[in-house]
Amino acid sequence: MPGTGCADPAALDRYLTSLRAAGPLGEGTWDDDGFDGKVAALLADPPAVVSFTFGCPSAEVIRALQDAGSQVMITVTSPDEAALAVAAGADALCVQGYEAGAHRGTFANDDEPGRDYGLLSLIGEVARVTGLPQIAAGGIMGRRQLQAVIAAGAVAAQCGTAFLRCPESGAHPRYKAALADSRYTATTITRAFSGRPARGLVNQFIRDHPGAPAAYPEINNATRPQRAAAAARGDPEQMSLWAGQGYRSATEDPAGEIIERLSAIASAPVK
């Protein structure tokens, strides 16, 4: 979902100025990432499921997608967001715990309290709001985590970091290596790369830029050339190394083997 433009242009200008020492910047401008065109494409060739993050589309957009034959899933990070998604007509919810890697799926790009739910507590709190199916996301790396979210009431799990090191993964080789590198001892939530909260491995870029304002996609657009240049020279200290809190459990096993293991667990009866 597209958001609104940066509320503090002066803070954005100061931040972009601080980035120039790291290399050429792109245009720090706002855009909606072609949202209307994407919806039109989905309506013209409907998939089984359409999933939204960073907000909830209008009831009219959801109804149009459903009428075309798609189910609509909304990523939520709080019970309040779940209630808004239910009111708009969503078919299912992706409940994203604070443990999750990469961007937080929050509806608003601010630091208001109440959006730092751990996954298990979030599943329970969302169930108090709605009986819609919940797909759990955040820190699910293997058997124990999957069993826990199924027992808590989720119907499925959405995994990301668990697959980053797979042979099939398109992640940069230095990115894959960083997940197992003893130099990277923690993840953190940062706006440094994109202007939106996202969880990644703590590297030099994050340490050097702690004060990024809420400005997405402006900062994301501006840093794109720098991130591409860092990847081209294989410099993980300047790359966005998105990862969930369970990143140390990521393996180099083929994706199919990981899916088979998780599927066997998910289909087993909960004791």
C-alpha cells in the first residue's frame, strides 16, 4: 500500500545530506509504486490470493478482487490493524510479529506504541478481534516455532529468513554468508535504508545512520544506487541485510527439503 509523503521535509533533507559521503544518491522523491496499475493487472489476471502490506486497501478494491476470484489477505501487526482489515472485508490476515525480518507491515510509518507485539501474543490478541484465518509470520525457522504458532491458533506460517541461505535463494552471496558470520551478532529495527522500520543485521551503515526520519519511499528511492553499488562490490557493511531474529537457524538446505520438514510438522496433530 502506498503511504503519504514525508511529514518533515527538512529532516529528510538533512538525512539525505548525511548519506552523500557514502556515494551517489537517487532522487529522494515520493511515488505510489504504480499501485493502481498493479490492482488493474491483478483484476485482469486474478491469482488465487492477493496479499497487501503497509496498510489496507479500500473495501471497494477488496470487493473487486474478490469478485474477480481472488482471496484477499492483509498483513497486520496489532489488533487495531486487524479490526480495520476485517471492516474492509479481508478474507485472511498475515499476523506479523516483532521478530520478523525486513520491513514491518505496520499501517502507519510512525513510532506510536502498540505495534511491537511478539508473534504468539499477537495471534491471541487478534483472535479476540476476529475469527478470520491467521497466517503467522516472524521468527519461524523450524519445528518448535511452527508447532507453537499452530498451537496458538494460526492456520499456516509464512517464512522468509528460513529460506535466505537456500541454493534457490536469489540473495547476494555475501548476504547469505553474513547470516552465518560471527561478526553479525544481532538484528535491529532501522529506518536507515528505506525510511520505514525494518529488521536487519546490525552493520556499519545502520550504526552510521541512527536518525533516519519516517520517509518512505523517499529514502528507499534515494539509497537504491548506494545499495546496488555495495552489492556490486560485495560490501555487506553497506548492504541492507534483512533478517528475522531467528537468522542463526537459517541453513543451506534446498528449499524443497525445508518445505517438506515444515509441512510434515504443520500436518501433524497438535498434542
